[in-house]
Amino acid sequence: MATPERRRFVERICGLYPEAEVRECLDTPHSRIELHERDELARHQLGKHILVFGELQAAVRFSQEAGNVCPNYWHFSPYGFCPYDCKYCYLGGTIGVKFFPAVKIYVNLPEMLTEIDRIARRRQRPTAFYLGKLQDPLALDSLTAYSTLMVPFFAAHPLARLTLLTKSTHVDRLLELEHQGHTILSWSVNPPEVSAAFEGNAPSVDDRLEAMRRVAQRGYPVRAVMMPIIPIQGWEDIYTAFTQRLIETVPLQRLTLGGICIYRGARALMERKMGPDNAISVHIDNDTSQIGDGRARYSPQLRNTAYTLIIEAAQRLRPDLELALCLEEKAVWQSTGLRRPGRCNCVL
């Protein structure tokens, strides 16, 4: 570790697991540690039980989405990967996770915040910095307490804003922090019937809704992302009822919807976990991976049907609610009647 303070930080967390094997590999980049497991699924499962500390250079980046309606956005990574085991996880197909799927804590958060400050002041206008693209930003907060650095930083900053996407319910620290409305908290949610089947080791949907309600009471702007929508048996009634429950429970600022959008490697790993006849794969239109951004999706017809169903259910209860689609085509935005394509979860 570069400083005594960072070494103490790592040693404190390691001390919470006295039976764990601790290896110090200061000459090995965190992305080059060998797990010695050739089978991809076994390597993926092994990685969920390994925690790596390191420093990530160029941790603040601008997204480069193309072939879909995405506004592109600044994002940063004080963590890598995720301890949860969602079967559909798109991170399983990314290069870094495919070959080294361990959970990572990066200890150079102060440098990341310095870079965020520099970028925001250069842009000279309020700018969102998204945390949740390559990790779950609260899943390990009980270990790192990183929220106690990030939320006050953004609260005091005249231009930088934090948008954060999580499935975690570790919100107790957030409730004690002054945020000035500069931290936007967003939860990934799905109906309990879907979550139970596809979101292993993740907090229950009931607990997520309660966490959302609690932080909303403390004045945080709260959003939800319902993605991927999964057409299990009876999905129309299930999603209609859940949308109503979500909106009645949480004072949402914005709701963003999305179907599956998955690269080949992540799909192969998903099908190793659940078989090729799972409720996601059987509805994928294989032609969709040949166009646009190269991700496989449901057919445009199914996506339009699902989005329209949920949008109408939401608008019956909250006509004023901001609604958006994630990583979608412009034609699908238009077919659902939504305006302002691109004003979605990761931006202000």
C-alpha cells in the first residue's frame, strides 16, 4: 500500500476475517492475479469469495456507448465487481471480470475525488458522476465506510453530483450524513418473484424498498431502475402489481426501465448457471446482437409491450413521474410515447 494510512485501512478490514488467508502481492497488478481455475463458471464462483485491495489508475472515465440511446456519462470505480450473484450480470462478460472475477476495493478514493473535482470545475456546470457501472457501490460500505467520504465531498461541491446504483440495504451511514441533495440514490429492483429466481445472495426486494423509503425520508433524491425486465410466467400481472407497490412505497424522482442487453460472454456464463432454456434466453431475439451495440436483446415487439405495460401502470398513479429507458434504440423510445430520449438514470 502506498501510505501507512492505506495499509492500516487494509489491515483493519482483513482483521474482520481472522480465518481468511491473506496474501501480499505488491509486485502483481490487481488485474493479473492468477486464480488457477480454467473452468469459467468455477473461476467466477471462486472469485466471489476473494477480496482484493489495490489502486486503480484512470478510475474516473467517460462512457463510450454507441449504437443505442445513451447520453454517455462520467463514472468512477472505488470498487470492482460485486459480491452478489445475479444470474444475468453483464459484468460476467467484461474482460476484467472474465479472467479475474474477484471482488475489489480500491484504496485510492481520495485521488478519484480530486480528479472528479478537476473535471467538474473544468466543465463549469453541474455534472453527474455515476457509481454502479462496474460494481455495487454500497455492498461493501459496511467494511470501507466510503460513503462517509463521498457524500460529504459531493455535498460541499458546487458542481459535482453523485448518482449511485445499488441493490444493497447498507444505508445506516447515509442517514447520518449531510447530503444537500447532491447525492442521488438509485436502486435496482424487480418483482420479488423475479428477484428470488435470478438475484442470488442479494438483499430481498422488501428490504430494498424499505431502504429506499428510509433514505427518501432523509431528503435524498431516490430513483429506481427496473432492469432487466424478465418475462417469467404471468409477468404482465406480476410487473403491474409490483410497479404499483413500488410507486406507492417510495417517492421516486425517476424510474428507468430496461430489458436484457447482454454480450456473448455474459450470456454464455448465464446459461452455464441456469441452462439455455431459462426465462431470459428463451425470449432473446438472436438477430438483435447483429445490429446496434452488439448486445443481445428481446425482440423490439416484446420490449415495447413490456415497457408500455409498466409505463401505463406507473402513469396511472404518478402522471408526473419521470420515466426513461436504458440502453434502448430511439425507435423503441418513440414507440412507447416517451419524450426526451437519453434523460435516464445515470445523468441529472
